[in-house]
Amino acid sequence: MECRKVKTAILICSDRASAGKYEDKTGPKLKNEIKEAPLNGECVEFKIVPDEQDEIEQILRIWSDVNKVDLILTSGGTGFSKRDVTPEATRNVIEKEANGMVIAMMQYSLTKTPMAMLSRAVAGIRGTTLIINLPGSSKGALECFESVAGQIPHAIDLLQNSANCAEIQSKMNGLAFSPSPELKISSPVKIKQTGHVCPHKKKKSVNFKKTTITDNPARRDRKSPWPMLSVQEALRLIFENSQKVSSDEIDSRKAMGRIISDKIEARVPLPPFPASIKDGYAVRSTDGGGIRKLLTSVAAGDARDDIFVASGYVARINTGAPLPKGADAVVQVEDTNVISMDDDGEETEVSVTAVPAGNDIRPIGSDVSAGDDLLFPGDRLNPSKIGLLCTTGNRLIKVYRKLKIVVFSTGSEVVELDQVELKHGQIYDANRYTLIGFLNNLGYCDVIDGGILPDQPQTCLDAFQSALEDEVDMIITSGGVSMGDKDYIKSIITNDLGGKLQFGRVNMKPGKPTTFGTIGSTLFFGLPGNPSSSAVTFNLFVKPALRIMTGQNPRPKVVKVKLAQEIVFDGRPEYHRCILDYSRESELPLAVSTGSQCSANIQSMARANALIIVPQFSEAKESYTSGEIASAMLIDDF
């Protein structure tokens, strides 16, 4: 019987390797070693982290509880140094110890070097995952792994109660293997691990498949398997998994809202010729003041270049017109007088005041020189920037291509506004149109309206597969990611589509069930179903990803504000919707709450232009008082 491959994750714990101060060599060697017999494994996760206990614990939990790997091998952090915390992190995560494996590794290592007695390695079990600490050195890690590798497949079979385990046990007992016909053995769903796929490459057509999700409320999780991440940690994972897209060359006149991908320089100087600042007369400054004969008139846009102002003459000139040859200054019309006119009433002589050379003239390139840097990657084009590009001769420019994004609402209770009368239990769809509006307002997204998905796993799966076949950059859903018996979205992404969810819960209010992951090169955001939660989490999480994909700074604009009301702290950090009032005589804007902060109350978002960042409750501080200074994140793009 062919043994299945052992899904293995490798975690390198090292301050120096994570900081890039030296190249990790243990990880690649372990990757090669696990492929060989007796393990016959495959590396589905690999990460290098600093010696930070909390971070190590979090990764071990996610790999065990969420990614459901069979085996986790850690390397490093098992010694006596103050920063060696891998054993402590492992003990906080495991549910049972596997001391026999530690003894086997120690006995084998002591035959190689007495220094092995300084190892504090731990081995243990979490759920159906076996976790083993290995030394940081390549030689020590490989030796310790080899000493226990032969027993790892059987240990994992025991953990997962597989048919292979029953066969081995029966052989050990001298019995023929014959499973009872009443015994139904179900193997765990195999999660396809997918790394980053270059978005420039054409994706393969998706083979539509049937869902593996069964509608059995009694068997749903009663406790979320997803670790509760901080907002900062969730953002870090989004930053790590968001990649810049390719560029397009477009006409600058049609580039409103687009994001510059390549630095743009001025093609021509501004002004491209010496230009008059005022209406008046072009003169020779060396002539000084006095009566001058009028030579001709030079208007803006005059293409003649044969006009020459000789001594004793002047040329009438308009604002913005090119300075004629021979002249080196302009006398404004207010400083002149008409001395004589011809029969047609045209002036023939004028008196002018004395002015210095260069008076009221804009020299060539005085505003912008040819070759000057104008705009930089990440700059978002607005009307003034487009005007700058046009006036400096830049017609074709490079911008990040538009992001292709599909937006779905989920829930059988959600209906279109076209349905005039609501039936009992139905609500109109608000989230989809709110999210589509947010995206359209950015100016650099091509948005696909995915419609409303009912609470039917196969329908949701088919819609997601169609989106992937359409090569979208991002899928956004609202609803279906919490703990309800109809919340299938997370399972569809991981089990049916082979996606990888980076997080499934965030310690915040509103928006705790916010979910983020990847399906190949496509980013997935599962936003909560409550309208305010959906809108807040879009601004907090989706928008930074969009900005990274288009080369912008992902960090939001945060300003200091003065609070108009008391805000009582909650058990989770809160993002309180507010209106910033700049009309009062105050150095800081006044932050006025939009009222009830219930996550279902979309009215709290309708007029909001900022989110007050409210810390969670603590014994040291329970609330913000009226008039207190706080921080607020700007969200209004209009």
C-alpha cells in the first residue's frame, strides 16, 4: 500500500537569520531530508522568524489548527541563551508531550558530542500535529531528525487514526488486516498549498469541482479554531502577501485617479520660452525711461520669431506671450502713457519707465526645467497633476494597471433593491454597493459585481471558481465568515479551492470575524456581514492591500483630534465612527460621534469621515473623557 506524504512545516527560529545577517542553511537541508524515506514528506510551509516567543507560538498554532499540517520541525532557539525561547513557546502550544522522541534525540546526539547535553529541545502533540524541536546547526538538526525519522510516520498515523495505522497495528499483532464493513474511515481533507504566483503569468483555466462542504449544523465548530490576531499582526500578514501588479502605458489625459508606476520627468521646460508675466511693453532695459516708438504687438500664442526690438523701440506684449528678440524686460501697462496715435487710433509712441533687465519675465524653465522630476511611483493622479503632465509635454505615461476585483454579498436573506416588497426575514443588500462604491471611488479598480450568493456551498464555490477563471486580482465577500451554521466561506476557500487563509479573527470592534487569505495569486477578503463592520474593515484592511498592489504607501492618515463626547472602552480595541468638525476655533478638529456604534447600524458610517482609534479596556484606563485628545484614522476619499 502506498503511504501518503507527510505534510511538513519547517520553522527556523533565529534573530540573525530573520534579520538577514546570515544565510540560513538548515532549512534547505531539512527540506531535502524530509523528502527521503522513511518520512517521504513534502514541505508545505517554511518560515524564518526572530526568537520571539509570542510569534513562535502563534505560528505553531496556525500551522496546527488552521493549516492542519502533520509535522512541524523547528530549528534553533533550544540552547541556554537568554533569547532561546523555542522550548517555552512549544510547551505553551502542545497538549501532550512526546518525551520518548526527546530521549532518542539526546541519546543519539551524545554519541556525537558531549555538548548535546545543553539542548532543551521539546517534542509534543497539538491536535493531530506532531511538533519537534531541533538544534539550530545544520549538522545537529539533521542528526536529531535522523534519530527519530523512522517512527514519525507511525506516530502521525496514530494521531490521525488512519487506516494505515490499523494495518500496521494488525501486522504487529500478527493479524490479517480486514476492516469491519460497518467501519467507515474518512481521511482528512488535503489542503493544497499554493505559493505566490506571478500575476504577469496567465493562470490556467480552473477545473470546476464539487464542494466537499456538508450542511450539518451539529458538526460545526463550537469554538473558533482561528487565533485572535491584533490589528497590527493582521496588517503585517496582509502586507507580506500583497504584491505589486504590472504597468500599463496610457494617455495622461485619461489617467484620472491612476497610480504612477515609473518616475516621470518634464519633457519640455516650463515656460518653454521667456514669457511675459504682465500685459505691457517689451523693452531694452539699457534704454532706460522715456518716449519710445511702437514696433508691433506680440500676443500669447504668437508664433513669429522675426520680431526684433531695436534701441528706441518697444513692442506691445500680452501676459504669457514670448519675449521678442532684442528685449530683455517688460514694463507693465500701468507704468506707461500713450504719446501719439495714427489716424486709425493705434498708438505709435508711448512713454515708459525705467526697469531692470529681467523685469516681469519668466525665464525658460523658471517653473520647471526639462528633465526635472515631476511625479514618482505611488503618486495618485488628480486634476492638478494631470495638468502638470500636459503642460510639460508628457502624453504617454506608465501607471499600474487597474486592479480587477469581484465583490459578492452572501446570505439567503439578502435581496436586491429591485424587489419592491420585502418578505419576512429578508433585507436589502447594502454591503455590496457600499464596497463597490468604495472601489470605484479610488479610480484604479475595475470592479465586477458578483451579485448575491445564497447560503449554498456549491453556488458559492461555482462563483469563486468563475472569478478565478476570470483572473481577478482580489475576491471580496461580505458575510458567511463567522460561526453560524450557514457560514461556509472559510471552508470553501481552504478545503475546496486549496486556498490558504492567513487569519480568520481579529481583536477589534467592529469586525472580529474578518478573514484574509490567498488562492494562488488572488487575494481573498472575507468581510463581516454587518454593514458597519464591512465598511470599517474595508478601510482598515482591504484598502492597504490595494495600495500595496499599486505601489502606494499602505499606511492610513492618522490625525490628532479633540473628542466631543466620552467614549467608554470595550474589551476589544474599537474603531469608533465619527465626523471631524474643522469649523470651530481650535487647533485640532473636533471628533463628533455618529451615534450608535452597533455593527449593524450603517447610518453610523453614512456621514463618517474618520475612525477614532479607541484602545481596549484596562484597569489603568476605562474611557476617554469629553475634550480629551485621541487619534483618528481618516477614511473619506471624496
